[in-house]
Amino acid sequence: MAVIKLAENSGFCFGVKRAIEITEEAAQKYRGHKQVYTCGPLIHNKTVTDELRDKGVKIIDGPEGASEEDVVIIRSHGEGKLFYEKAAQIGYELIDATCPFVKKIHRLVKNAYDDKQKIIIVGDSVHPEVIGINGWCENSAFMINSVEDAENIKEGQYFVVAQTTLRREHFEEIIAKLKENNCRLNINYTICNATNARQESCRKLAQEVDAMVIIGGKESSNSRKLYDLSKKYCEKAYFIENIKDLPLKDIELCNKIGIAAGASTPERLIKEVIANMSEFITENNEENLMHDLMDEIEKSLRLPRGGEIVDGTVIQVTDREVVVNLGCKKDGIIPKDELTLEGEQKLTDLFKEGDEIQAKVLKTDDGDGNILLSKKKLEVNEHWDEINSALEDKSFVNAKVIKEVKGGVIAAYKEVYGFIPLSQLSDKFVDKAEEFIGKTLPVRVTRADQRKGKAVFSHKAYLTEERQKKIDEVWGSLSEGDVVEGTVMRFTDYGAFVDIGGIDGLLHISEISWGKLKHPQEVLSIGQKVEVKVLSMNNEKGKISLGLKQTKPEPWSIIDEKYQVGQVITGKVVQIKEYGAFVELEPGLDGLVHISEIAHKRVTNIADEISVGQEVTAKILEIDRDRKRISLSIKETLEAPAVEEEEEAVAEDAE
């Protein structure tokens, strides 16, 4: 019997799924009021675009294809700067469904272009994503899609980005060739992580199977790359768009068949292909056909066993039971208490003679010569099938928390009960589970044992995945140099951690103020809202460095606007040396009061006159912008002593 295996990472990626959800919401919102368009097919999958067309979404070729009263959606591939400008001129409503990861590339390229850098885009020059990226540098980028293209790039300094769906191996080959040409590169690894994961799982599966079937739109770049990758490792590789393209005869004799799908392939299409292949292989397997034939012959001769699921036809319905013809020597009886009724429902409301019905055998003899059946037990089996399916594909189900038990809670998914440990109730510490009782939570099935009737759920897994999606979205929307609002969450001796939309960034103590700080608490407080600048991002380590002082002018850069020679200022003494005292005018700006400018008298020990932390008034004597030095005088702000007092002081010194 052939085995069909689906690659671990297949189907819609985050950006495509987001674009489809945005478009479907717009179609529903504006239907009958405004015409909704997408500029070009939303994704490279005819099945999806046909369904959107049925929902009223039409396609235009460019920004001029819609009028002022319409709504236009920018697809996940993104558009160039000129598109937005033309849309604004026409005046229609624009909904931007550009993938956040593509949007980030737009910002990177625009900033590099504004800095007069030469830009290289590694990718297919006719792909809409690449065309859109090039539109953010006035279409001036060098387009490279092969090692041969790279050979034509001359020596120089370049800013490099990649099409999100590119194979990493291909990208690395091109980068290596550019370096051979003595190109100095600022490399940005903008290949989507989902693309890498999809290609890697496809590659592994192709090495294990006899045939690979790639499902995707004919125009889909990432689906085409999966096909090329499969051909490299598997002799039989097929590229199909839907079940009509399935090469059933070619794969009939294969023992192991692998399936992978592009980022624009709907899950239902993947399931249709798998179901169609399974049905064909089963129907054309001689052994299975013979087995099915023998089953039909024996069915009328033998009685079903306890626990077996049987099909039959309703032959009688009473207020107390349903009688079923099972095609064997005995009829089946389903008592009222083995059926699920709601409210005032009667058996006659649900069943009538001739209905096809399925049930589970409880006993082969109920004492009256009939086979005792149950619909309830069958429903439980169906629910367990759903639980096992969720365990296998790592999807989520909704479970209602019923009661608290030792170490956690019991939650119900339909007729299946599972245990949620306290540690899996939340992504935060939970001491007591009272607040969760009665709530319905999305959970992941982590263990399922139908034989023992036990399952284990995790709500924490759902929260963690949702948080990761949010983090990925924030990462995709951020670039170095962005100024964003954040909330101070906690302190360390070396800085503060600031939440910038679900991600914590480090605000190092040296980046908080232009002045010197001993601890962040001197200028910040927990919960405080601050505007911070993104200084650096390390995607691999998940670390972001932030700056607060960079959002304010460096004091010396605007000193002429605030300070002049002769001006009297008030400042705090921050340091005392033998030759004078340093006074802070503002954070990052200190002035020196020389010992001779402390007082009108001779001063031998400055600490006798002033102390650290003391506020003093001083006059600006000199501002040296080149050396960044300010000379101050305290005595210039003090009234000079009378002549007699000066003479007495001189006389005392003479003695």
C-alpha cells in the first residue's frame, strides 16, 4: 500500500494569509457600496483568485484602472513608490496588504537610496515583488538572478537585498561571485524564514520518496522553486495546479509519495489532492479490491463485533428507539438514551424510515435478539478523530475549562476531556486556576490516548505562537533608524528594557542621556512612555538595541542657541579637582570653574568653598567649540569685597 506524506511546511505563509483575510474583509464590507479591486492577482493561485472574483473582487493592471469611488488593495507582493503617488492623485481608498517582510525591504532600499548607495536586488526582475522593491529606489537597482548576472557587476560598494522567496543556497552562490569580483557588500538577508523552512522540508522529503508532487499556481515563483528543488533530489517530480493535473498513472506504482505546496496554495486544495490520490491508489490496488469484495460477501454471514462501527438503514422509529437494518441476520436497536437530543426534540424529529445511519456496536445481543447500537459513542469517536488530527497537524482546538484538579484543570473538547497542567494554562506564572473556570480556551493537543480516554492540552502553546506571530510582524515592520514609542518595563544596572509593541529592546545606560548616569532610575520610571530610536537589530539572536538620547539634540550641536559668553547660568557641581570644579549646565554639557574663579579671595582647598551636588550660579567666560570646553566663573557673580577688606586680607597674608 502506498504511503502519502505531506512536507512539514506547506501552504499559505503569514503574508499571503494576511493579504487574503484583508481582501475578504474588504469584499464583505464594501459589497454593494464600492467596487473592490486588487492590482494584479492577489496571489499566484487561480483557485483563490476565482473565489475572490465570485465575492466581487476584480483585478486591475495598474493604479489608473480604478476611479475615485473605488477601493484598491495592494497585494502581498507590494508596489513601488510611484503607485502610492498615483493612487493619491486619483483619490480612491487604498488598503495596503503588503507582506510586512516585503515592506521592510522597501524601507531598507529607500533609506539606502536616500544615502546615495548603489543597490543590488537578488531575484527575478519580472516578479512583482522585485519590481515593487525596485520602485523604492527610482528603478535604479542592479537586478541579479544568476551567477552569470553577478559576473557583470563591476567592483564597488553595494547595498544588497534579496527577493523573499529566493533559495538561500542560490543567494549565497551569487554573493560569493560578487565578492570574487571585489565588490564590497552591505548584505541584508531578507529571505523569508517561512521560505527557508518550506524549502528545507521539501528537500528532506524529496530525498525519502519515490515521487514528489508540488501543488501551486503556474505563476508562483516559490512553488516553481520547490519543483526545481524536488527534481534535484527525486527522479519523479510533478508540478500541478489542482487535482485535474494529477499524474495518477505515473505515481500508481510508487510506494512513497511526497507532497509539498507553495506559499499561495490553500489548505483545502492540498487536502483535495491527497484525498484524490488516496482514493485512486486504493481503488487500483488489487489486494485491497479483493479484500473489499470478500468483506461484502462475509458481511451478510457474520455479526458485527462489539466496538465496531456499522452502517445501516432506518426501518422503524418509535418514541423509545430507532430500529436499523444492518444487512446481516439481526437488526440493530439504538435506544433513546444512546442518542443526543436537544431541548424538546423527539426521535421522530431526527430520523425517518429510509435514512442512512452510522452507529457503534455496544452489544451483539441486547437480550431480545437484537444488536445494541449507540450514536453517542460514535460521536465520541469522531471527536477523538478530531483530537488525533489536531495532535498530528499541530493545530488548535477550543476547549472549555470545567473544573480545577490537583496540578491543573480539566477541559472539554466536545465529548473528549483533557488535562491542562497549571504550567500550560498561561505564558505567565499561574498559582491558582480559579479565573480560568468556565472559559473556553484555544489549546494545542500535546498528548492523546484514545484507548485510555486521556488527553493533555496546552493553552500556553497557543499564546506562545500568537506572541511569536506578533513578534514576527513587529520585526518585519522595524528598521534601524526608526523612532518608535515604547514602555519602560524593567531595570538592570546596565540599562532598561523597553517594550516596543510586544518585543523588548535594551536601552543601555550609555544611550539614555547625553550626561553620565549611575542608574537608569535617575531619569526613567517603570511604565513610563518614551520615544526611542532603533540603533541595531540582530534577527538571529532576537536582540534590539535602542537609544533615548538620540531622539534629542546633542548639547554641543545647539550650544549657540542656548548659551553665550557673559551669560549667567545655574548648574550642579558634579566633580571637584585640585585645579577647579566641574559644573553641569545640562546632561552632557559641563563647564570648568578654575580655582582662581571660585571666590574673590585666594582659595587653597576648593572643598572648603563648594561641594559635589551643590547648585551654584556662574558666569560663562569662554566657549571653545573646537575643543568642546566651557570656562565658568563663580566669583564674577559675587559682589567684590570693599577695598578696606582687601587691604586687611593682604596685610594678614604679609604677616
